[in-house]
Amino acid sequence: MKRNLLAVAIPALLVAAGANASIEVWNKDGNKVDFYGRVKAANHITDRGQAGEGDDTSARLGMSGQTQITNGITGYGRWEYEAKAGKNSNNEVRYAFAGLNFGDLGSFDYGRNDGVLKAITAYTDVLPEFGGEAANNSWNVLSARTKAVATYRNNNFFGLSDDLSFAIQYADNGDNSDTFDGKTSKAIYEKDDAGNPEFDKFSGNSREAYGVNVQWNIFDTGLTVGAGYAQTAGKSKYEEGENKKAKTWTTGIKYDNNNLYLGATYFQTKFNTWNEKGVDGDRYDNPKIKGVELVAQYGIDLEVGRLTPSLAYVQHKLSNIEDEYYDDKHKEGRNLAKYISLGATYDLNKNFSAIVEYKFNLLDKRDTGAESNTAHESKGRHAYKPGTKDVLGVGLIYQF
């Protein structure tokens, strides 16, 4: 009978979403279930042929729940699904994990969850529409949402300090990091017009990985500092010879007080791939990818709602690259991402926001990031010039 009532109550409450941040649909006898969601209607206005141009509308729906097992043990779970409604209508299960919370002894969960380094890169992943390059990429280990991860977290250092927290994570061959040499994935070949096989791409396969982070909220100052480290665990299925590992470390600092938010993160990923051929056939000598992200925001309370202007700088680049890497397409272009962001978020209330953000793209037409940022190659000398164009993002967001 309770199941039938819950099945009726959930859809009705979803339709009648009110002003709360989430909808509590069940809270009885130590069991609690909340639903939350978001609809974002957005568009990226830029040069045709640039990746990400056009509609960016999406919808999310999530559920979180907990159950009291004993006085000191709580079971919990979370599920979240996103559906893209634009020209690239891809769907994704963003989160799906369950675990146990042991109070001061910490918590343990398993499933699809954030990589352990995302807790640090999140310091600068706060832009109105863009950002997030340090987390959502294929070169940093355990930085993005990742399947098959077991995570232990302790948010108060065993009850000794509410300001100190840490997490330890192990990924069982999840979506961790496509290492720079391409050795984590199996090559797929397609036939050209003459019927001869030619390289197309690498299929998605990745390695086991592990990582750790630590964060310190510096008393009541509004300052938080954090650091993390993660690496892949040895050979992949398609490797031969010596172990090839990808190692990522990151550090960050943020200040959140008196309507002012400041954030800075730095990361470095090193690939132990001495004189190995990469996915494009060139050779690399222990290449590195380094990145820095800076953001400043200030909240202004208005008669109706709150306006938060935002300014950011993002740059990720290659280093330790042999001269063989540079060809007519890449030249001296080490940058993977480089831009200045100027935007604002206008929160009319807790549930409805308007966003605008202008990305001043600082990539050169010869940067390797311009190549990956180009959806349709043009002909002639500057095949990747569309990847250097500025982008204006505008949108409306409803959330509950």
C-alpha cells in the first residue's frame, strides 16, 4: 500500500514543484527520499563549424535518499539522469551510487560518482555557462564523473575537526583518463575510398586508477585550500612492455565570504610514455599537460533577486613535447584551452535564473586546442580557424 501511495505522490509533487531546492516525497521511520531537477534552455552563439555551437538545452532529474539502519549507521543512495534536448540529443546517467555513512568514522560508497580530484577543480568550475575544462576532459585522472568507483570520505577528520576533510578513491577500470599515448584504448580502423584501412579513432577503454584529496576550511575566514593526487594503475589491456602510467596532481584555493567569491586551481598531468607513439603517430617524451584557472565573482542583492557578475581566465597547455610533434597543422601551438570569460548570473529567486557569458577565445589557429574545437574542418591554410572564435552563451534555468 505504501508503494502505491509513493508511486502516486512522486509524479504529483514533481508537477507541483514549489520554491524549495528539492522536493521531499517521503520522510518516515528514519527513511527519507528527495527529488530534484533542472531545465536549462541555452544557446551558444558563435562561428559555424566551431564545436559546441548552437543549442545547449538539457534537462536533469535526480533522487537522493537515506535510511537509518542503527543509531550510528545510515544507508544512502543517489541517482541523476540528464537528457540533452539540442542537436546532440545524448542522454547520460550522471550519478548512480549507494553507500553507508558511519558518522565520525566516515562514509563509503560505490557506483558512478565524481572522480576524487573534482572536489578541487570544482573551486573554479562555477562560471555561468562555460568552464569545467579541468574536470571534463580525457587527460586528467579521476577528475570527471566516473563509473565503477569506490570512495571513502571523512568530512570531519574522525570527529576531531569540522574544518579538515579527505577522501580516498579506487576506480575499477572506470572512465578515468585516456592517457596521452592512446594506450588505454583499442584502435579502430575504417576503410578509405580505395578500400584500404585507415585509422579512425580509439574505442573507450580505460585503466584501474586510485586517488586521494584533502581540504582544509581555514577556521571562519571563508578560505579553503585543497590538494589531490591520482594515477592510473599500470598496464592497460592493449599495452606491451613497460608499465605506462598517467599521473595527475592538483591544488586549489577559494575564498567565499561577504558576497565575494575568488577561486584558483592548478593541475599537472604527466604521462610516462618515453619515446612512445601517440594517437596521431608522433612521438612524445614523458609529455605533460599543465593548467591554471582563475575566477572572481561578486553577488549584488537587488530589489528582485540577486545579480552575480563573473570574470575568469583559463589556460591549459602541453609541455615536454618533442620537436616531432609540430607539423604544418600544429606548429608551435601548445594550448589546449585559453580564454577569458566575462558573464553574469541573475537569480530571480531560488528556482529561476538567467545567465549570460562571453568567452574571449585566445587560441591561435595553430593551437592543438583549435583543432579539437573545430567541428567541421575548412579547406586551405587555416583548417582549424573556426576553433579560435569567441562564443556568447545565453540561457534560462529553472530548478527545484
